[in-house]
Amino acid sequence: MNLRRSKIRVLVDILRAVEENEMTKPTHIMYKANLSHKLLKEHLDMLSTSDFIEKMNRGNNVYYQITEKGKRFMLQYRQMEKVATGFGLTI
């Protein structure tokens, strides 16, 4: 059995972690999404460049916030998850 997550699953885990709070620190995302610092940075950069999340600097701290595009994606992903579950599949 392959225990590795797909790239889409990793991105969804990151978006879920960011979605939980209005503003989320990278360390919190790293622990919630169970990623190394290097992989987290790569994925955060990609999600930020694609406008799914927004990077915000507050003083010396960096935070991330989910964008409307990210919220729409998560809504659609959850709908797909429900359909897949109905067929006994996981995505």
C-alpha cells in the first residue's frame, strides 16, 4: 500500500491549515500539513503565485491567508470528495 500523498492532497492539506484561521503562520501550516520546511516553502510559493493564498508581513512575522480563489477551490474539492466517497473512492 502506497502511503505517500499525492501533490493535490498536500496542497489541500496546506489550504485546509490556512483556511482554519484568518491569518496563519508558516510553522502552524507545516505541522498541520505534516511537511518539511523545504517542501512547505515550495508549496507555499506555488500557492501564493497561483493566488490561492496571500502572504502577509506583520512586523517581523509572516502570515498566510486564503484568498477567494482558494476558498472556491476548497468548496469544489469538498464537493468532489463527497461524490468520490459515494462511490467508495478517496481522493
